[in-house]
Amino acid sequence: MTEEHRIQNEIRCAVSPYCTIFRVNVGAGKTADGRYFSTGVPKGFSDLFGVRHKDGRAVFIEVKTSSGRARPEQEKFITRMRECGAVAGICRSADDAVKLVTEE
């Protein structure tokens, strides 16, 4: 398990009293005839998403390690979701995530 995956799991547990949260799974592969395809969500979509219990606002959490950096498309996605009224941000720990979903 990677450090980022471990942090994701800790965040999922920590925010569960405040949000219904889901981990986004994506993948890629080839068809039998050799064509490439990708599954899942658009580039930049956050690692975790869900709904905040107290008001129904959408929640998007991009998980990063202490040294991880968000890609431009991830920053753009977070900005756009905030503009639409969602709770969205980059979190490096469970404490960061609880703060994000309870303080906005």
C-alpha cells in the first residue's frame, strides 16, 4: 500500500461522521483488438468525493503526501468545484480533511 493510499483510508474513516465519501477508481487498458481505453472520471477529478451530511454540499478531496504536489488539472478541478459551491481542497492528513469538511 502506498503512503497516499494509506492517507486516503485514514481520511475516509475520519470524515465518515460528517460526509458520505467514496474513493474514485480509474484504470486503463486495451481491447482485444488493441485499442486503448480509459475508465473512470476526467483528468483532475479528486481522489475522494461525496456529500456532506449537514447541508448536502458536494465534497471533493485531493489526497497528497507531505511532499506531493497537485497537477494543474487537479488544481483547476478543485477551483471549479469551489466556484460551483462544493467543499473542495487538497488534504495531506485526516486532520486536514476533517478541518476542510467541518469549517466551510
